[in-house]
Amino acid sequence: MNLVHTSVLSAIETGVKLASGFLVLKYISVQTGPEGIAAFGQFQNFVTSATAMCAGAFTTGLVRYVSEAHEAGTSRVHVERAVGFALPVLVVFALALLIGPGLLSNAIFGSDAFAWAFVCLAIALPFIVLFQIILALFNGAGQIRELIISKSASSLLLLAISLVLVSAFGVSGGLASITLAPASAMLVALAMVGRVPGIDWSWFKPRLDLAAIRQFLPFWTMSMTTIISTPVVLILVRTAIGDQLGWTSAGYWEASWRLAELYLIVVTTALTVYYVPQLSRIAPGPQERQLVLRTLSFAIATSSVLALGIYLMRDIVVPLVFSHEFLPVSDILGPQLAGSVVRIGGWVVAYHMIVRGKVVAMVGSELFFGFTLYAATIYFTGRFGLIGASYAFLGNALAYAVFSTFYYVIHIVRPGR
């Protein structure tokens, strides 16, 4: 399966995700305003962190192992080990959520009013983790149709649940929908498992042994780093903007970030489905370099065209996606979109470190660039106002792209000659 073919197959899921994301953002922004969008972003980043903490060992690792073992018919043991590895982490994290929901609510929202949301997350987390395991299995096994249906179901459920709950409960309904949608989508994914020849529900029996720890611990370590460098940093950035400029400004920044993320879904969906399995299967050497360059060209070209189109039509796009209350977002969108294009290029190159298990390089770089983004945001917003947060993101993305390129050339390309 080539990149173009994969892009076409994933276009359906991408379209559903884009449409659902657009409608959810639109509805929440109209109903709750910038401060509601900021709260929604805070909790969604926390849920992403929780999911990665419990499921991070197999979002990449399981895709790799299943890709390598699928043709030999030995994928089952890797799925069982992934479940076994995730189970104790899941239990510990869920208990922590149940014990300290008020503390977490104060840390994330500055109030204990949303403590109930963390209790809901603790209950939903096992279903969310199982959903991620099934997606990784489908991806690694090349079951693209089942993968697309399962991911589309999650997007549609988020849309439907958000519309109902936000209408009834406002911001609280939006927070509840973040946990309910992926947990509900697990049922659809389980139904898809029963339709795939050679795969059945018994594959999800947990197996925790030394082999499971050796297999997944490096990927779990790297995923912990990603938690700190992405969603946790975003929570800190949003909080810093809220403290310095007010939570309305934090909502404007969240809107600019969301707009950039929406268009990048078009690129990242195809890359995740195609790039990771292909990079896992291919041997180091000229073919690998061709794959990286081909994927990089596709990612940069596609994201650049989409970003330019959004920027040129920003005064139309921003009210369309959010509302006229969000028009100040147009003033900070340029550097944010440019940073997203650079970031996707750096991601393509840097993902080699994850797939090849370069733990030290991955951990060090993610931590460094995550915290420098936070520090740069504080500095630039203090000096330039809200647009300083976009400058900080662009500068950070450029620095990371330069680092990942130098690392790839020095440690991957030259030794492979």
C-alpha cells in the first residue's frame, strides 16, 4: 500500500474527523465563548496525557511489533503483552484519579468545581485504553477499513455527545463528552475485531512477563516524555497565558492552536496509517532514506498549501469555525500556522527516533523542547502580548526541526552509507 492509496483510504475518516471537530468547536465556542474553549482544551489535554500514560507503550510499539509479526501469524502474543503491560499502570492511575479529583481540578482549572470530571475519567479510562489497543492492532495488521470505521465512530460519537451535553450542561457537558466519546467507541472497535479473520477477542487477555516489560518499557518511557512535552506543556502554556493576559486571551490562543491542528489532521492521519508501519518494516539503508524524503515532501507540500489557504481566508475562516467573538484570533494566526508546517516536517524526521527505539535522544529532545516552549511563551507574551505565544511556537518548531534533521543525518544517514 503506497502513500497516495493510504491517503485516499483515510480521506473518509479524515473528513469525518474534520467535520466533527469543526462542529464541536463551533458549538462550544458559540455556547461558552473563549473561556469555555480554554477549559475544554485544558481537560482534553489532561485526558490525552492520561491515555498516553496508560496506552503509550503500544500506540507506536504495538504497531511496530504487529507490523513485523503479522505475516508470520505471531501477532497475538504482542497484543497480550501490551494489555498486560498497560493493566497495572491503568489501575494505579485510575486510583490516583479517584483519590485526588479535587486537587487535580484545582491544578488544571483553578477551582474544584470540575472534580467530578476526573472521577468520570477514572471510570472511562479502561475502555479508552482498550480502544487504543484495538486501533494499534488494526494499524499494524494493515486492517485499514476497520481502523477507519473505528476512528470515525469516535469522531461521530464526540460530535453527538457534545451537542447533547453542551446544550444541557454548558462547559461541564463538553468536559464529560471528552471521556464518553472514546469510551463508547470501544464498542464499535470490538465489533470490528469480530469481523477480522484470524483475530478475535481472546487476544486481549493480559500477559505480563519479562518479555512484555523489555518490549514495551522503552516505548512507555518515550510516551511519558511526550506527555510532558506536549499535553502537559500545553496545559502550562494555557495557564501562563491565562495568568498573564486573562482566560479570554487563553481562549483565543486555544482557538488558533485548534485551527492549526484541524488542518494538520489531513496530513497526520495519512502519515500515521502509512508512515509508521512502513518505517517499522523497512530495513535501514537507501530505501529507508527514500521513504523519509518522500514522506517529508508530501507532508511539507500538503501542509503548506492548507496553511496558506487558511491564512489568506483567515477573516472568513475564524468566524466560520468559531464565532465573531473570536476575530482577534486572526491577528495571531500567521506565525501559528507557519509553526505547524515546520512542526510536521520535524515530526516526520524525528519519528525515526521513536520507531527505532532511540530512547535517550527522544527523551532528551522532547523534554528540552517542551520546556523551552513553555519558557519562551512566558517571555514572548510578556514582551509582545498574545501574538508572542505564536512567535514562541514558531521559534520552538524551527529549533526542533533543525535538531531532528541534524540527528537524522549524523546518526542515521552517515552510519548507513
